[in-house]
Amino acid sequence: MAQKPNYKWERMERERAKAAKKAARLEAKKEKAELAASTDVDQDAPDEQSPETSE
């Protein structure tokens, strides 16, 4: 005999998986933004010490 479908549990599992995926994407986006920000800071630093401003 087949089991009765449990739609509430299935929906909760889908929502849980969706939330986990969304959290992982958000974390990856934050890491990428931090990496880009640190790279921008590194690139800006030599410009501040250009020969024109050190006269």
C-alpha cells in the first residue's frame, strides 16, 4: 500500500533547501565584495604616493 503524501513536510523541505541556498549565495557575495574591496585598496595605495604629490 502506498503512503499518503505529506505535502506540508515536502514544502518545508523545499523552503529549507531554498533558504540554505540563498544563505550560501549571500555568503559568497559578501566574500567576493570583501575581496574586491581589498583589491581596490591595494590598487589605490600606489596612486597616493605618485611623484607629483611627493614634491
